[in-house]
Amino acid sequence: MKPAPFRYERPETVEETVTLLDRHGDEAKVLAGGQSLVPLLNMRLARPTVLIDINRVFELGNLARMDGTARCGALVRQAAFHGASSLVDRCLAYIGHHATRNRGTVCGSIAHADARAELPLALLVSGGSVIVESHRGRREIAADDFFVTHFTAALAPDELVVETVWPDPGASVGFEELALRHGDFALSMAAAVVQKGQIRVGVGSVADRPTLLEVDPERPGASAAQQVDPADTLHATGRYLRRVTEVLVDRAVAAARAAGPEAGP
């Protein structure tokens, strides 16, 4: 299939981009890497009247690291994001395939807000945030507030994701997922950070958005499983996915604890 007809715009500055978004609102879609958007266009699940290609907005291509925090511009590809933080490095290998990571952008994955995608979960558990811009100015949205529900983010129609902010949680991290095949979207996934004896755990794919959980340090997996209610799918029952989540959370927390400074040789 081919996309429905649309008007193609190729701005060269953020100002031009937000002007177009202000003018066209919900009728516009932003194209960066296109790994999610182009298939949706071809299947006509997305039918924008205006496509805004930001690949010439070179100011959005910056990747900077300072004081333990990475700031990732909207055009930074996933393949270039290796080394941004310990948790990012754990999850990158699970994302699609080489071609996907070479073309797909970090911010595009965040803006797409797919609960089955690895980077939104990693941003959430890292305590990161999203910087968006419109004619009203810039604002910063905590990841915990940014993801709303399936493919829905706290992003106004006239706002552009210009940057994501990734605090590095240190070495004490774990990331686990189960998929039918390597590169497929996960049936369930879990990320964990252990800092100063405190455990921060998030899960993806088994809820309508990446979700932080309050877990019992003595039984993290079991307590996490009690907080999720995944639906039955073509690939697995909700009961099975709940059990998988329990196992993955236990593994992620164990990996985070084993990697910490208090771990033995």
C-alpha cells in the first residue's frame, strides 16, 4: 500500500517547524527517522494532510553529556546513543535490528509513546524528561507525566519534541525482556535501578504505558506481578504475562544489585 496524499514540508529551523505545527495542528505529522510513522502511512493508519520532515533542522542533531546527564536532540539516531547511560546501553540491543537503530531516532521513539518500546521505559526508570517547544516557548515534562496511554503523550498538537534528558543512574541497573523473536516488540519487559539501597522498577508491554511500580525489596517480582493486569493476546494469556513479568522483574533487580558497588568480586 501507499500513503494517502499529503503536503510535504521540509523546514530548516525549529522556528519554522513550530510555525508549521501551529498552523496545521492535528493535521500534521513530524518525520524524523520514520521507523514507526512510514509503516503507519503506508497502511493508511495515519493520514496526515501535512508531513513535516525535520531532517534538515540540524540544530536538533546534538548529543551532549555533562555532569552525568545526556541531552539527546530530536535527530540523534538510536545507534549513536550507545554510551549515553548504563541503562540505555542495557536496552539498546533489544531494539529492532541494525537498520532500525541506524535510522530510528531516540526522541521519535519517545514521542511515539508505544508501551512496548524499550526507550520509553528506560527514560522513565532513569528519571528522565522530555523538552518540547512551541510558539508559547519551551517546557520540560517529566517522563512519568509524559506517557499517558497507548500511543498518547502529553504533547500538544503544536508542540515539537526537541530534546530528551537522560540522567545516568550508574552501574546498578538491570533490563530484561521477553519477545517471540529477537527484534520483535516485547511481550513483557522490566527495568530496575538500585541507588542508595532504594529500588526503582518499571515495566513495559503489560500496561497501557511504561509504568513505575512500588515493589517489595524482599520479593520484587511477586509484588510487581500483583500490580499489573495484562490482557490476553494472540501470543500469550494475561496470566502467563503476569508470571513472565514476575520473573523479569526479579532478574532485572538481581542484575542491578549484582552490578552495584556493594557487590562482591
